[in-house]
Amino acid sequence: MITNFRRSPLALAILGLLEDGPLHPYGIQQLIRQWGKDQVINVGQRASLYKMINRLLEAELIKVSGTGRDQQYPERTSYELTDAGRAASRQWMAEILSAPRNEFPEFPAALSFLPMLTPAATAELLAERRDALVRRLAERDATLAAEGFEIPRVTLLETEYLRAVTDAELQWVDAVLAGLRDGSITWSREQLRAIAAQWKA
């Protein structure tokens, strides 16, 4: 079965977590956080989670499993995976893992408009980013080196990937900062306007 449902990391996470049995939305949100999947899945807004659950429900990729109540919480609806949902999650995994996709992140978009700033302002901002990347790299390393019970490496692959991407970005930012400092990367609005005028001619 091929689904036309527009996939997203959150939709994939919901279907993936329901593989092991019914869950209510709060349980889904908690598991994403407990397992560190909030590094790659945005579950900051519970409203977004509920909205996605409703979309999956309407598309018949999940269904209501039942409702339950305990002493501390109001009645909660649990959801379970449908056969269509299981097929959709396999389809999405095949598409995502096999083919790179342009995802249009903000950072490259901002880089494409650096001429709005001066080289000095750019260097200052990228130095701040560098400091943040160093901290993030240390956090990734701490996660990967955390002691405790042994877990299969497959459960840490997204952290390994994020660590590699963070390290590559840090090296790239260092190279750009070096170019800004030694003057091999520089520009002025006047110079860029002159180039733009030549293109228009």
C-alpha cells in the first residue's frame, strides 16, 4: 500500500513508537524525551503532537485502542497502529534512508545573505556560533560516552550522526573564521553592487 500522507519526523516517531503497542499522547511524548529522540523530533509543543495524532487518525494510519483513567490523571485515549500505518512507516523509512533530500535549513539560507552584514559583524556572530557548537559537541560526546547499562549501537546512531554533523560544521566555521581574519574572505556593499550591475548589463 502506498500512502499520500505527508510524512514528518513527528509522524514517523508516533508510528514507530506504536509498533510496540498502544500508547496515549502523553506516553508518546515522554518516551521521545526519555529515549533522547527529542534531539531529532520536536515535541516541545504538546498541541503539535495532538494535531499530528488527529491527522494520522483521519488518515487511518492509527486507530483508537481504548480509554483509561488512573487516580492522578483525567481519562486518556490510547492509540494503536493500523496495518496501513505499519505499511506507511516502512515506506517512509525506505524513502528517507535511501535518498537525500533538500530540507532547506535556516543556516545556509542566512549564509546566502551575508552581504547584508559586514565581514566584522559576520565574524563576531560566527564566533558565537562556534562557541555553541563546541558546547553541543561536548554534549554529544557525553551522551555517547554515558556509562550505565549497555545498549545496542543502533539506538545511538542518530546521536552519532548529529555528532559527526556538528563536528563537520565546527571545522567549516573555523575555516571561515580564519578566512575572515586573514582577509581572504571579505566583501563590501559597493563591490557587490558593482558585480550585480555587470550581471544586469
